[in-house]
Amino acid sequence: MKSSHLPLNALRAFEASARHLSFTRAGLELRVTQAAVSHQVKGLEETLGVELFRRLPRGLALTDEGQALLPTIAASFENIRATLNRFEDGRLREVLTVGVVGTFATGWLLSRLAAFERAHPYIDLRLLTNNNRVDIAGEGLDFAIRFGDGLWHGTEATRLFAASLTPVCAPQIAKKLRRPADLERQPLLRSYRPDEWRLWFAEAGIASPTITGTIFDSSITMAEVAARGAGVALLPASMFAHELREGRLMRPFKIEIVLGAYWLTSLRSKRPTAAMLAFKNWLLDSVAASNPGGLSA
């Protein structure tokens, strides 16, 4: 059977009949008579040279051949429906899937998403948060916004802005901290990147104490623990501006270190779609507007 002669009406009749196991109910769904559905299915069976249904006194039963054909036909019609549903006012809605490290999502991106949606109403943005460990290809992402040095194998990375790390803690602890050496008497909360505190103490001009205790894979979780008075966290203060304004967190010292930046990354092998280009341009414009110098966040 040539693909140019696919009996689409007959395939639709078969799919509906297989779901209902009834020509009558299939006819009601398709708004044709029971006889028309039966005729179309019979024609499809003759074209394929197999029986797709066993005709029973009360309804239908799929044959082995019908069982084999149904999943492919059902999935094909569902894909067609999904694609047609993406058209709105004569335009195709595009899906854009972006993975975002949670700190950047809550500290910068979420408050700006409404502006993106207003500017690009025909893009359906799907946002997946992570703890900075992401597999772009494996997770089917168009973009990943992550923190680091910008050197990830097989990816194109566009720098957004640096993220300066500085100690933050609850107000009751901040009152006890007058100089960096006072941190030695406080629990120091750690991320999975082991050298951060050592490098901060080096920037402060003193030796780093031995740091033990819980290791966190999420800056958001670590910030919450710090806000509850359980220790001092080394975090990108700009991503926790809300908590600092509210006074849940405080910065006892102005000393900062820059160990990386936030980057917009995508696979080099992936050809950018119109939705990807729109999001990238919007993101870079928004970063420039919020951080004109492109310096530390």
C-alpha cells in the first residue's frame, strides 16, 4: 500500500471502534452512521489483507493484528491533535523547555517571567529547576541556566552575570560577628563545592578553620537553614535580596569572592529554534537592564 493512498478516514474509524469496541459508539463520536464506520473498517481490512476485529453478538473484540495496529494509530492521531491544538489565531505555539538552577530561578528569573510571557504569548515555557547538576540531552532541554565556569563539554555557554559569594546568617548570629575570625565559633554551612569557605577566608586574610558538618546540594535549602539560626552560609547575596530586605538574613561582612557566574547553555549540536532565539534575546536584554555593567550580581 503506497503512503500516498493511506485511508485516513478508515484509520480514524478503526481507532474509534477499537477504543469503544463498538461501531455504533464510534459512529456517534465521528458523527456518521454505524454502517459507514463498519464499511470503512471493512475496507481497511481488505486493504491490509487481515481481520482487525472479531464481530461478536454484542460488540467487537480486537484480533492480534488489530492489537498490533492500535497503539501506532492511536499515538499518531494523538500527535496530530496535540499539534493542531498548538495553533492559535493562525500561529503555532512553540514549546520551550528550560532547566534552571533553583537559586537563579527563585532569586532572579521567576519575578520576570510574566514579562516574558507578555512579550511572547505564543511560546509555552516549561521550567524545570535543579541543583546545578543537569543533563541537557538526557532531559530533553532546549536551554540550561547553570552556575560555574562556562566550560561544559559539548555546550555553547553565554555568560549572564557573576555571582559573588558572601557570608549570610540570621540576625541573632550576625550580632555576634564583628570580625571574620569570629566565624570560627559558628557552624559554617557547606555546599557540595568544598573550597568555597577556604577561599573566602583567604580573601579575608586569615587561615580557614577546619570545617565540618552538613553538606547541602541546594543554596535555597542552605539559606533557609541559615535563616533559622543554624549556622552561617556562604551564598550569592544578590539571589537572596528578598530575604535580606526582610531581615531574615543579614550580611555580617562586605568581603566577597567570585568563583563563577550564571550561564545560559545549550547543546552545540542543537539548531536554535525561533522560541530559543526569542528567549535568549529576552534574557540577555533583561540581564543588561537589571545589571548594566555586567559585573558581579
